[in-house]
Amino acid sequence: MAAARLDGRVERGNRTRRLDLDLDRGELAGETDIPQLAFEVMALLEAANADSLLHDEERPAGAGPYRRARRAIVGRLAGAAADPSALPAAAG
């Protein structure tokens, strides 16, 4: 259990560092709260994973939690991006 917590902290740290680099390159708006954005992205991914494990076989094809998470993440990044048109389209 401790290893899983450490892995989660390392992953959040890596995502935060990558977002800091995006901020430095001017890809994110200057007022972006990097730790909050990293937390939200991780929360969406973790929720998609949990939902997939619990309920995926009950859904019709193409209606899965990862598609929903992708749309939510792209939307959240669009809100933080300096140029939202540079982001990929949220499929589905």
C-alpha cells in the first residue's frame, strides 16, 4: 500500500513538472494553478480507471469512462491553455 501511495505522489510530481514546463513555454495561461491542474487531471484519470474496472462491461461500445475523461481533460486544459486551438479535439 505504501508503494502505491509513493507511486501516486511520484506520478503527480511528474505531471506537475511537465505542466510547469508548459507554463514556462507559454502554453498555459500565466495564472494557471499548476498543482490544482495536475490534481484535476489525475483525479479524472483515476476516476476513469475505477469506473472502467467496476462497470465497463455494462456499457455499449464507445461509451467508456476513458472517453469521458479525455473530453473532461481536454476541456480543462482548454480552460488553462494560452492558445486552446493548439489542443487536440476531444473525440466523442
